[in-house]
Amino acid sequence: MTGLTITEKILAAHAEGGSARAGGIATIRPDVVLLNDVSGPLAFEQFEAMGAARPFDPARIVLVADHFAPAPNVAAAGAIRMTREFAARHGIAHYYEPGSGGIEHTLLAELGMVGHGGIVFGADSHTCTAGAFNALGIGFGSTDLAAALATGRLWLRVPDSIRVALTGAPGPYVTGKDVILEVIRRIGSDGAADASLEFGGPGVASLPVDARMAVANMAVEAGADTCVFEGDALSAARAAETGAPAAPPVAADPDAAYRARIAIDLGALEPIVARPPSPAAGVPVGALRGQRVDQVYIGNCANGTITDLRQAAEMLRGRRVAPGVRLVVVPATQRIWRQALAEGLLDALAAAGAAVSTPTCGACFGGHMGILAAGETAIATTNRNYRGRMGDPDSQVFLANAWVAAAAAVAGEIVPPGSLPVPAEAA
Amino acid sequence: MPGIAMQGVVHRYGDEVNTDVILPGRYLALRRPEELRVHCLEGLDPGFVDRVRPGDILAVGRNFGCGSSREHAVVALRAAGVGAIVAVSAARIFYRNAINLGLPVLVCPEAALALRAGEPATIDLEHATIHQGGATWQAQPLGAEVRAILAAGGLVPRVRALLAA
């Protein structure tokens, strides 16, 4: 019998019966259950319909009002109220909304609720972001999570694993976003169906944890069930910083079985932009030079970190947003927002003409705070560019990293970030 | 299992029909079936809700339901009257959501590509077979957990029974 992948080991440690092999069915008890103001209300109603009296463990449930928050209309206000009331009724202390919280996946890590070897079940497809922390985040719908709330467990098929071996170090303006857009470009939007993407190899050390979050976040855009990074000193340091439970990283056995292997030389990557309407339609940024944009959106659970805001501010310092272009910047959490304020990033962005928002999922999913009109084009650091994703069905979205997005805000069109003229005051 | 033999008219769509086009994000603060029904497939085919009849069958391409985990997409499809989906492949979360709400999804590339739109087809859930105009296709068999959920009428009654036991 072959050895175990990271995914199999983490699942086995949480499985009833204590074992999990790819292709088998396992019943898994997660460490944390996560819901938001869109998935939560449906789940709470299903929870009631199941006849459940109380959730399995209030201390391990996190509820975040982030999608339609702050509420843009009465229906959204009602959904947030349901979420808030469910938390109060069942003694769930981990309830967050604007002012205290932020975007759920970024927030969850900040709260120290995800660390080496952990498992998060979330009623949101981007729960896979937890993979950055040598943990497994698995997305579900509302009824599944209602069952998880009621019983503390769910059945699942143990995924196969695909090994993504990283070597080298990224060059200028190349980030985690480009790594995952390259993976999706190569294997397609369902290339990792029924699988976990396991990122490892010597190149991992050159990716800061924020960059790993950008990679892990979009594993689902390759169709992956989940994903996981090898743990190392950087992930251990992040866990110590957030207060996540101290645990050794979970490593794969040398003879673990993989469905496929992908090799990526980080040093050979260029910034990549995914053309609408698919995250798999990535091309080098230079191929899109001259593509006009109406709006630039920097934020979301993939790329709203302090690292992204620093990149955007560095690109915009001493420069201006091009006439006729809107730049919307959304720090992912309240803590990141305050850190960006303290570092002067928010002022640099606002001085350049950016509209800086409170943390929210906002326009990423076409909800509010910058949705697109018919015929408009956006470049965004978000994770989906499906038809109509950010607004009208006849609008379009290009996906890119924060350097590329900020450079487009300055140029009014997609350009390689290194090609902008040096700002006047720096010359 | 409910609706062991199901019949409906076939509607065809292509690959990568994602949950954003099935139920656009701007409607996600809604959750009542009657509210979501009118927006079903609005991002792809706004005329669908007027053409679909109760029990109709979707024949769809690769990776159906990919993207957002929003269960609202399944609620909308069910409320619009969709009785079953025959797919080349379906995204994991969508598949689970559909089964959990009692909407059968059969994975059968041959049938999904061959079913003729506008004509009736029959599905035998017990045997996971699809029939149209004398042709028969065998879909991938449903797993034990999936069969148990469908047999209970969805995950809510299944968990309700487990909790009451």
C-alpha cells in the first residue's frame, strides 16, 4: 500500500474510524464550521427544519456578515439580522460584521482558527483558502452545512491528490495570483475535479503566506475539492502570530500516490491575466496591452491582504487614476484596513483617486459597491470572471494580481506593470 | 426513491454553466423559492422560466454548476420546475446541493450530448437510465449516500430522522 498524501492524513485525523484513502467515503468532523450572510440564512432554516435543537459546538462555529455588508437594501438587512440572531440564540461568540470583521476566509485565519492540520467546512466555495495554512478548507452548500451545524460532521468522498511542485522564486510583479492562474490555465476549470491540489517543493519558501492564500483561494476555479500547501517556518510563524493551535505541519509520505503531477518554475512566470468569461483563460499580461478598462477592483478573499494593498499603493504613489476610470479598493478585514491606514497606504490610494471601501465581498460577486453596467469592462483581483459576475450580463471582467490591476488604473488600460513611466516626483 | 420514473421535455445547455448565470449574485439576499424562480438562468437564457414546465429535464455539458456554492441556484431550478439534470459532468458542490434538495443529477456524457431538445425523455432513477425515442443510456450509478438522501426525500428529512432516532 502506498503512503499518504497531506490531504489523506488530515482527513484521516478527523475521520470517524480514523482512516481516509482517496476514492473512499469518509465521515469527517471539522474543527471549524463557517457560514456567511448569504449561505447562513438558508442553512439556519434548514437547521430548524431538521428539528435540531442546538448546534454541535458553538465555540467552533464562525458566522460572518460579509457578502451584503453593510446592508445595501432591506432584504440584505433581513438576512444579516437572521445571521446575527442565530448567533445570539445559540451562544455563538464568533459573529462578525462590518466594524469587527471582514471577508470570512481572510478573517478566519486572522482569528487564529485555522492552522497546521486543521479542517474548515464552509458554506462558501472559497473555503479552500485555508489550504494556505497547511489546513483543509472544504466548501459546501447551505443544507450540507445545516447538517454540519446539527451533527458536527459530514460525509464526503476522499479526494485524489494532484501534486503541484514549485521551484525557483517569482520575479518582479509576479505573485501568488499568477501561480494559480497558471495552474488553472494549464489544467482547465475542471482539471482538478474530485481532487485536492497539494502545493509543495522548494519554491514554496519564496511565497509569503499572503501569496499562498491567493493561490489556495482559487483552487476551486480549477474544480478542486480542496487544496493544501506544505507547512514550513512561514506558516508556523503565521500560526504563532494569530494564535492558531500550535501543531507540526502535516507532510506527505515520500511514496504518496498522486493522480497527476504539475511542475511550475516560479522564476519563469510572468504576470498573467485571465480573460472573460473564464478563470482558465489566462494569458501573459503583455498579450492584453491596450485593453481599455472602466473599473479596477482591488480586494476580495483572494487578494485583499495587506500585501496586495502595499503593491497597489506602491504602484499608485505619485501617480493618478486615469480619467474615466474608477478604482475601488477593498481591504479584506478591519484589521488589514487599520494596518493599511497606519502604513499610509489608504492615503496613498485615496490621493491617487481610489475609492477605499470598508471590508465587504461587495462587487466581486455582483452584489453591491461597484457593480458594472452593460458594456463595461473591469480588471479585478477577484477570483471569478464568469459572464455577468460583477453586474450586467454584458459586462466583462479580467482577473489579475494587484500590481497589474493598479497599473491598469493608472494607464486606463491593461499594461505590464513595469512599463508605467516613472512618476514625476520620483524622477 | 421519489419519482423513480420521471418524464419531461429536454432543454439543452453547453459547458461551464456556472451558478452565477443560474442565479446572479445580485439576487442572493433573496431565498424564497417563488422569489428566486423568476431569476432562474437569467444570466444565460432569460426566456427559460417562461418555457420550462414542471418535470422538464436539463441536458447540459461539462462542469455544470461550477463556481459559487450558492444553494439558491438549486432552489431556483427546482422552483422553475426542473425535475432532473443529465450532465456530462457536474461540479461537486452543486451536485451535493442538488441531491440534498432532492433534485436528481445523472452523470452520463453520452446521454447529455445526445438528448434532443424540445422532445420528452424519461429517467429511471432506480436504475440510473435515461430514455428518449427508443434509445437508452446508462448513467453512472448513484453512490450509496446519494441514494439514501434521495430515498429520504432530501438531506433535511434524512437528518431529521437521524436526530430523532
